[in-house]
Amino acid sequence: MPSTHPSSATAAFFDVDNTIIRGASAFHLAKSAYQRKFFGTRDILRFALIQARYLVWGENKEQIDEVRNRALSLIAGRSVAEIATLGEEVWDAVLSLRIYPGTRRLLDEHIAAGHQVWLITATPVEIAQLIARRLGATGALGTIAEHKDGFYTGRLNGDLMHGQAKAAAIVELANINDIDLDESYAYGDSLNDLPMMRAVGHPCPINPDLRLRRHAQEVGWPIREFRGRSQRGAGRGVRTASWAGAAWVLGLVLRAARRRLQGR
């Protein structure tokens, strides 16, 4: 439970996917982008193969780089306004309905206590800032795609906001905003959020995966579980979302194949 004593020098840092929002926000953005013909079925299949490798072997730097580079190439030439509009539509139709009520209450408690509240996520910064505004948070740090004259170039500014980059980002943010990290809080769901949580005095996993849960138990960190009973169990929610995404991809492929056959 956050301190009830207001303090502008205290902050709460929240991961987004599976911490605030059930599932991966990027999946719903990609689905909406596909429906608007930003990219084709072949690109969806490529992302599905990357996801399958993750399920079998876990995450690695090569996989992260592959996803980053491909995603950047897909938005190259698109306008910032177009992506912002897409984000607004996805928030209203999908993401706003997938917020964990428990995490929302916790976030609101930090706001009521006078704490700064920041979202720290690998999600594109434009989408992260949109979610922060809708939740009444102070702001958001996310992955920054370079743009020039209002259009994306297909390159990245800085690092993907992931792993150690999250910790570096909140340390820099603390220096700029005079935040006392020893008195601050950090919330995440996976071992990739560990550097961020180690950077504050009050780390707390939310809906943790197996590895983060094990680490939290070993070091005595509190754990918050906001998933429904049917979703509980380490990694189950992530695997469910992944297989649901795979099923959606398969449906796209089958429909595309059917259309080609009917056109002959």
C-alpha cells in the first residue's frame, strides 16, 4: 500500500503489458494496423514465427532486435498523426477494456498520495503517452521511433525501452525531476523488469511470470496478483495470449488462402 503522505519526490513506475493491461498492447496495435493494410499476411506470419521461438526457447537479444527492426520498417513513411489516431482507436475499442482493476486501483492510490506516476514500457512512446493520459498518470517513457517532418524514418532514437534500458531511464528521470528512488515504487510482470525494480526502494511484481515470482520469493519482495483465478499460474496468462494470437494468425492465413482459391 502506497504511503499516504504526499511527496513530489516519490514516484511509482509501472510496466504496461500484463501489469496494467492484460496481454500485449502491441498485438492489438498490430491487428488494427493489419486491418488498415499497413502490412500483409506474410508479415503477420513472420511475427508469428518469432513468437513461436519465444514460446519454445525464451526471449533473447536477437529476437528483440528482429522484432524492433521489422516493426520500424513497417511504419517507415507513415505519419505520426496516423499512428496516433490508430492508438486512440485501439485504446477506445480494446485496451481500455483490458485494464486490471487491481492495478488501476493501485495506480490511483499513488496519484491520490501525491506521487508521480510514470509508465515505463517497450511500447512506442506515442502509445505509452496516450495510455498515461487516459489513466491520469504523470507521463510515460517508451520506445522512440525517429520521425522527420511528421513522418517515421524507419530508424530508432536510442534503445528499445526494455530490460536495463528501463532502469537507466528511470535513473535519468529521477535526476531531472528530483525523485527519491529509495522512496519510490516499481511494478512489473517479468524478469525483464528486474533492473527497473532493483533501482527503487519498493519493488513489487504484479502478475509475475515464473522466474520473477521465484526471485521475488527468494528476496522477500511483496507480490500482487490481479489476474482472475482462471488466468493464474506462472506464465499461464502470457501463454494463453500467445496461443490466442497464433490462432488469430492461422485464421488470417486460412482466409487469405481461401480468397486466392476463390479468385482462380
